[in-house]
Amino acid sequence: MPGSDVVNKQTALGGAAGIALLLFALTWRFFPGMPAPQSVPALPADTAAQSRPLVVAQAQPSAASVSASTAERERAAQWGPPISLAPPPPPAPKEIAALLKKADDAFAKGRLLDAKDGALALYRQVLEADRRSAPAKAGVEKVRNAVLQQASDALDRGDEDESAHAIAALRDEALDSEHVDELQSRLKRLRQTTPLLTRAAGILHREARDDTEATKNRNEALAVYRQVTKIDPGNKLADQGLAQIERSYLDRALAAAAQDDYAGADDALRVASAIRPGSQQLLDTRSQIQGIREQRASAVMAQANSALDAGNADLAQLLAQRALGLSPDLAGVDAFNERLRNARLYASYKPGQVLNDPFVDRNGRAPALVVIPIGSFLMGSSATEAGHRSTEEPQHEVKIALGYALGRDEVSVGEFRAFVDDAKYVTDAEKLGGSTVYDEDSGRTIERRGVSWRNDYSGAVAGDDLPVVHVSWNDAVAYAQWLSARTGKRYRLPSEAEYEYALRAGTTTRYWWGDGNPPPRIANLTGDGDKSPMQRRWTNAFPRYSDGYWGPAPIGKFPPNPFGLRDIDGNVADWIEDCWHDNYLRAPANGRAWVNPGCQRHVVRGASWGSAPDQARSAFRTSLPVDARNAQVGIRVARDL
């Protein structure tokens, strides 16, 4: 029946609500933190539509629940209140922060292990309240590290009591198990070495009557310290004692170096190096002494250079040797040796250097000179050389042992003019009435009256930049003597050996440029491409060669040879100091001039603008009388260094 169905449904819902109220009551009894039940959930909508809702304003205990409550009260009277299963409430964050700050303050003040307010106790108190506290865990680790460091430092200082106390704290507080055994071993070694260290320190502080006794004390203490290092290799007190002994020898080394006693300094350093090999103090002192030596060596080398500047090569060499004894690796030694060598060989000039001596008593300068390097060469020519002549034999070795300077160019008309004007000199051409010139009409050389040094190869007025011609050997010697008077240096004509040596410039070929035809425009030579003003050509000339000049070229128009000399072969030939000899038998082997007093013929060297190819060879030589003058011979001066 529908009515009975409704009743049944209401009865079922009421039973469910009663069960729910019972469960809430039990939960509230055993878990008092839960809120008390106030009402049951509303009935479903369909049920409410069929009947009035069952509203329970307050749960009424059933007979079963009353019986259960009575049993609980009896049990509580016997065993006490029931145990709560909920975790205790955590301390307030402010309390934790206060403990951490207090612990940090204690750590900062060094109160690490105090029982109540020490850093370790406070950090652990925080961990008891909150085992997950990262700051507290880090604090315990800080305390551990600090105590470890205290123990190690105390052992280093030799403080037996403090180190033992720190080691005990690490063990008793269970702060460290990894290092305690190692520290305990160090403490044991400390107890063994302390008497030895005390003994060594006492020896070092003994009074010494003299240096010998002081050395004896140092050696005795050194032996004791070494005994300590055998027991405890890392003992810092022993190392400090060794450093003290080492310092005494290092100070002795520095004092010796300050007095230029470098042998004594080396002895002291040798002893010190055996005490603490490779110590930083030893390395620093060595470096300091090396600096003293280098500074002193530099000062002595400066004195050597000053002696060299003053022209005293022997004293300069002696001082340089002393400087090298102080510092073998002294900077600038190579440069000094070159200067010394040049001073002995070249009067402090350098090979290849160009000189231009000023006049000492008036304005003007001597012709430019090139310093010729020393060396040796084979003078003359062999019978197999094309163009060889008997006057060029026998070939013989000549050694140029002293440097000299040779004119870079022939003397110019302008330079010779300064001599004539100053000395009021009259040349042989002027005295004898003329000279030999090239005659364009006939293509030959002819005597012409009135020609002198003022004229060129054809007799026309010469430009100042042309090499002077129409000068005799006598004129050349007079010019060199005038230069000597004006400069204070010894000017002269070159020797025949000096000239050939400079002409060859280290070569052994027929010409200084090689054995064959000259390269283009290498010198003013006779080439088959040269033409005179009337289109004349040479009958004996270098084939396929032209330099653009018929007659002498202005000075400096052609490149120099390897020694830096221009027109040394070609342009004009040059007067030589040597007397003429038909061959080289008994010729000097040292490069000096071969002169016989009163000789009337002198050597002429170097090809001219009109010389045949065979006459341009490096070995070619000829001669002229002392008063001869023509359009092909000029002057190239030499100077002693």
C-alpha cells in the first residue's frame, strides 16, 4: 500500500539518521577537537515531497550509548584519560627564530660547547623542536668544523692541553668520528716532540762568544729540529725553527752581497739551501742577490762603455770582464763586445757606416767615407782567368787586419775646388800647361793646352757634381794632406791591396758583379749601346750594355757594390799610394802600401768610362808617372780609423 510504503521509507531514513548521530557522538568523545554534531543532512528532495522532513534538533542518547559512556567513565577512572592520537602542536615560529639567533650569537662569541647556552646546545635544542630545521643543521656543522680547526691549530702551536680538550669534545659530543683518530695520533706525536722542540729552542738562544760558536749552536739545533721532522714530518714548530736557522744564513748572504763579496754570498746560500730546500725565503733571497749582482754588473758595464768612449779599449775590456763575472747573463754584453771589437778594429765605428768628418777650424766637411770591414782575400788573378796579365801574379792571400775607411765616391770638382781655394794650390796641369782630353772630332785622346781640374773629359767647363779629372798623383796626395789638416784625421790615398779588397767586396769573380756581362746600369762602363755626341761607338765594349753616359757621369748615379762603394769600377780610375811593381813578388801580405822612396810611377786602379772590358776586371792594374794627368783618372781618398 502506498501509505505503508511511505511509513517504511520514513522509518528507514530515521534509522540512518540515528546511526549517523551515534557515529558523530563517538568521534566527538574520542577526538574532542572535532565539532559537536548539530543536525543531520536534509532528506532527499523526493522524500520531502512525499512527507514532512524529519528534523532532529538534538541527538538523544540511546540505551546502548548510555551504557557505553558508563563503561568509558569506569575505564578512565582506572587508567586515566584516553591518549590523543593527534601530533603535538609545533613551537611557535618566533620561539624557533629566537633560539637560532641565540645560537648564532653564541657561535660568534666563541661559546661553542657551553652546556646551557653554548652554540651546540642551542642548535640541538632547535632540532629537538624541529628536526627538519636546515639552519640548525648547518649550525651544528659549523660548530664541528670550528672545533676541528681549534684542535688542529692547537696541535700546530704545540698546545697539548687545548688540543686534548678539543679532541675530547669532538669525541664526547659525537661531532666527528672521521678525524678524531688522526688528531689523536698527532697529539701523540706532539707529546713526543715537545721536549725536543724545547731543547732546540734553548740551544738557539744560547749566548755565543763569536761567529764560530754561533755556527756550532745553529748546527746543533739544526740536528734536533731534523730529529723532530723525522717523528712528525709536518711539524710547524720545527719548520719555524729551521726557518730561523735558514734566515741567519740568508741574512749573511745578503750582507756579503752588499759588500760585493759574491763568493761569500754564494757560500751562505749553499748552506741555506740544505736547510729548507726550495723554500720561498731561499728563492726570494737568491732573486734579491741576483738583482744586486745585476745592478752592480750594469754599473760596471756602464764604466766599461765610458772607458770605450774615451778610447781606452784595454780598460774597457777589463771592466767588461768584471761585469760578466758578476752577472754572466748581463744584458748588453753582445752590443759591448761589438763596440769593443769595432773600437779595436774600426775606432768604434761599424763596418758599412758612412763617415763625413767635419772641418775643425772652418765650415765644411770631408768627402763621405765608408768603413770597410776587416777580412782576407786572394789578390791578383790566376793564369786561367780571361784577360789575365803577368803583372797580376802571383796570386797571394792578403789579410786586412785593421779597418779603414774608403771614399764612397770619387772626389768631386766642387770638393776639390774647396781645397784649391783654401790652400791656394796650383795643380800640375796648371803648372805644366794642360792635360789630355777626349777629342770628339777624332775619337781619340789628345793633349790640350789650358785644361785643368776645372774642365771635364772633353775640356769643357766641369760641373761641381762631376768627379774631378786632370789631376796628378802629386795633386791627389796634396788634397789628402789638406783634408788631414782640416779634420784632424789621417787622410791618404788607398793602398793597392785595400783598393782591390774593397772593389771585390768579398767576391772572387772577374768583376764584382760576376764573371759575365754587367747587369743593366750597374756602373759607367764602355757598352756597345753607348754613343758619343757624334754617334761614335766603342770598338771594344761590353756587348748589349748601355749606361747612358759617354764620359764621366755625375757622382752617385749608379748603385754601390756590396761594401757600399759607388763607381768603384767605372766612371773614373783612381790614384793609388803604392809605387808600381811589375808583379807581386815580395808584396806585403798585410794590406799596407808597397812604397819605395822616390819612385816616379804609381799604381792606378779601377776602370774608367773609357776602359775596355778586360780593364774593368777586379785584378786589373796599371800605372802612370806621378805628374801624369788625363780625363780618365781621378781621386778616391782613404782614412785611417
